Amino acid sequence: MPVTIVSLAGRPDLIPAVARWQWQEWGRARDRRLASVERDVQPLARHNGPEAGFVLLEDDIPVGTACLTMEDLDTRPDLSPWLASVFVEPAHRGRGHASALVRAVEQAALARGHSHMWLFTWTTVPLYERLGWVVIGPEQHHGSEVILMRRDLRA
């Protein structure tokens, strides 16, 4: 199965798929509308913008996504940039797709001159630790505790 990672800048036709995944995974629980999430994804498809979205294709079928964003955790507006919205369709997990997407976002951040990145997660700390991310500590996100992590990209 050939696997490729494409940017939303080169494949804006994938914006609805990315928006749907983000809405299903995180937006629905916060009473967001799919159309609102799709509007939020649009800037990730700008050429040479500070933010970027990526989609992993398996046999030319979109199965996962990850994003480089400037803001992600409301309680920490002082931190930037962020690895955000890492998602792989459940039937395609366990194949290294999330790791490949994380690396693509890290490379995009490096190419934009960033020396480090941030992320927060509820459940996937071991995955990110294997990829070189370090736990910083707990934070709050919409009333829930999450784990804040950092990755030095030039280490």
C-alpha cells in the first residue's frame, strides 16, 4: 500500500475530509457546527502561510491528518507553534501513520524557522514520547485536564 503525505495547500479538495475528522473527533463534543470547523481549516491550505495542514493518503485514499497551528490551547496563548489535530482513521491505525504525520508537521515547522513545538493530549503521551516529545505538565482545556508537551526540533 503506497503511503504519501500531501499538504492542504496542494490539495484543498481534502479540506472537507479534514474538517469532518476534526468535527467528529473534537468539535461535536463542544457543540461546534461542521461548517464552522471547515472555515477554521481553510487557513491551513494557504501557500506559504504560518499554518499548514497535512493529509496522509494510503492508496490515494485520505486516512489521516495533522496540522501546524499558531494557537491551540486557550489557556496558553503565550506558546507557539503547535502540533494539532493528529488523527488517523481507526481502521488504519497501528501502521505508523500518526508518527509519519507528526514528522511532516515537525519538518514544516523547521522549514518556517521554528526551533520547538508544543502539543497537548489526553491519552497519547507514550506515542509522542517515543517521537522525542517531553512532558511539561498538566494544563486545562475546556474544563478537562490535558498533558502539555514540547519538542525541541533542532536537538
